[in-house]
Amino acid sequence: MKRKPSPFALPTERRKRLSKKRRAQLFLERKGRCHRCRHKIEAGERWIAEHFVALELGGTNEWSNWD
């Protein structure tokens, strides 16, 4: 027997990966700085592209929701 979805659950989008080109564009737009601590990200340093509003909380994959 399948469970009914909660009436309180937010619809979520499937997570999309950024292409290398879009990731580089995001890095340049953010001036190579971490959105949380403003740390300068050096060349070759690993960093994570995240959503401002998590998909699980109703965020989208729109460009304006990436950080």
C-alpha cells in the first residue's frame, strides 16, 4: 500500500548540475568569493555551488537561486 504524500510537503525540482561554463560564470559573478564567509577562493581550490534556497525548501534551479 502506497503512502499518500503529506499535504505539507513542498514540491521539489530535480537537482541539476551546472555545466563547467555556467560554474565558471557563477565564480566570476561572485568575484571568486564564498557566499557565506567571503573567503577568497584561490585557483585550483575546491568549492561547492549551492542553491540560496534549498530545493527541499521550495527553491528552484533558476540562475538567481545559485550561489
